Amino acid sequence: MHVYHDLTLADIVNVKVLQEIQDKFSEATGLAAVIVDSAGQPVTKPSNFTRLCNLIRSTPEGLSRCIGSDDCGGRMAARQLCPSVYRCHSGLTDLGAPIILNQQHLGGFLAGQVVLPQNGIDIASEVLKGVADLNLDKTTVLEMLTEIRVVPEERVKAAADLLYIMTNYIVEIAMANIAQTQLMSEMKSKADLEKVLRETELKALQSQINPHFLFNTLNTIARLALLEGAPRTQEVVYALSDLLRNNLRNIDEMVTVGEEVQYIKNYLLIQETRFGDRIQASINIPEELMEQRIPFMTLQPLVENAIIHGLEPKRYGGNINISGQMQGNQVEIMITDTGVGVNKAQIERIFRNEKRLAGKGQTSGLGITNVHKRIQHYFGLQYGLEICSGEQGEGTTVKICLPYGFDETSS
């Protein structure tokens, strides 16, 4: 578990966002509110502060005491791991909830500046005693004290519970921002490594998961973090992590169809999250074919090509199906989409290995040709890819032909 000792609350959550959350809380509850860092220093501008508290804070000593009181209140809440209700140095009632990320206390969400119903306690005397050495006019202090709201204890506790919900929301935003920063760092490291590895045409396949796709994925993760709880976001992050980890494998490695299918499932999870109902995917490969050996990164370029060039241009998207079957002593794996289709001239150009622009930085015909050549390199010229498409708009099927039961140790 990471502890971010060098990061402050303002580093990982936009102060403007914190200010909006605080202002809405204050508006909804009528309580004064401020968000402070781990030392009690304000991160945001105070919301709805009482005139009395502003008067006390107008003096250097009063401000110092208020910050110290906020610090103590925030740390008390952090120790208890729950909202706390306490009396400030001037006798008013405050409440605070800790902002804790991975066991590090980053600050607190503080509110209050109210008076609880007192049973025989002279609150005016307590307040005057608390500010006696600040050289404030007693008449003014007492006048401003009459403006302080008297709030029942149960209302204060309810406000504390709401405060806790808001701090949890802030923590989730912070976690999403940290995840995004880390992923962007991983992207840079991956890009640097790919630059070194890209020595041959085959190595270029490792760049198929490119920055365009990764940035779209990061945007999806950010939206999910705001719109739902952690489980779905965690699922997408894990899928992306697996993709990145697999993308660094040796491009010349042989893997099982089952491993390629798991890789594709992670890729499809992210794409389905990004496109929503526009893309529906299914995988129907018999269990007995899952141990078939296949070159690493055979399926992903073909699936990506089907989505980007087949389905994405269609307004309502479409379906993609990955299926497999035995045909004599041959294994056939089909990637079928209901996309815009390709014409015969485009198919011929792909197999002539003519380079073309990839539209959105995604897999082009070059990627398909590389998959075809790699299969022929391993299994022979009688194997490889076939592309079938009807008229424009009727979808495309890419068929992979392999020998059944290939043993790479005998090649």
C-alpha cells in the first residue's frame, strides 16, 4: 500500500473542486465550513463564517488559535477515523471529519461555529473568557454572539454524518487522480521502452495499444470514478494494468488461445466501458481449442481493427463475435463484426502490404499483414488470414487458419 508522504491535499484534488464541495455543504446545512490541510492551514476560502469568528480571526493571536483548534479537531477525527464534535478555543461547537488516503492524514473537512443548547452553562461568559486577551470590544463580541445559531445536538450529529460522506467523496476523487497520474507515468515508461524495442517491423505490433487508446481509457476511468463506486473503476484499472503488463511480453513468444482470449477480454472490457451499448462483444471458442498454441498478439490487432474501422464509424455501433472451430486437422478462429465492411480493393491492398493511414492512430492494414506473416512464419504458407466482406455496410469476417495441435518445440 502506497503512502504519499510528499503529496498534499491540494496536490491531488483541484482546489476549485474542493471549494465547490464545501460551498454546497455550507449552503445545504447553514453551517460555516472550511477544508484544511494536515497542519490545520486552510486550503479553501471559508464558507458562511460567522461575524464573531471572522472578528476573532482578524487578530494574529486569534487566527493562530483558530488554526491550532482546527488542527486539533482534524487530528482528533483522524485518530477516531470518524467525525468528531468538539469545542473550539472560544467556546463554540465545531465538527470535523478526517481526509485520509492510504493511512496518510491529508487534512480535514471542518464545519460548525454553532452553539448547543446549554443546561445551565453561561456560554457568553465562556466566550468572553476565551477571547479576553485579544483586545476585542466586549459589547461587539456579545452582540455578534447573539447571531450564532443554537443547533440541537441531533442536528449536529446528522451534519457530522453528512460531513463524513463528503470527505469520503473527496478521498475517492483523490484516489482517481492518483491512479490517473500513475497510469500516465506508466504510459511514458512504456513508450520509452517501445522506442528501444521497435527495431523490426514485427516489434511494431507492441505499439498497438497506443497513446490514443490509453488516453480514452484514462478519461473513462476518471468518469467512472465520479459516477460510481470503486468496484467498477477497480475492474477497469485492473484490466488496463493486465493489458500493459502483457504488452511488454516478447512479441516472438507463443501463447495459448486461452491466454489470448483473456487478453482480449480485458481489452473488450475497456472498450465496452468506453463505448457503452454501442458495442456488444461475445466470445465462443470451444474449450478443447483453448490450449492451441498461437503467436502472441494475434487476436488483439484484429479485434481492435474491427472496432475502430468497422464498428466505431457506425452511429449505433454494432456487434463483434470471436469464435472458433475445428475443420479437419485445421483450427479456424473467426473475428466477425457487423461494421461498415471493406471492399475487395481494400482487401487486396492489405495483402499487398501497402501502408495506409490508420484513421485515428489505430491498427491499420499493416497490423493485419504482420499477423498474417507471423502465422505463415510459424506454421507455413498454407496458413494465415482470410478476409471476407459483403458489400459496404454488411460487416467483415477475418478468419485465422492454424494447424491443430502445433508443438513449437518441434518446429
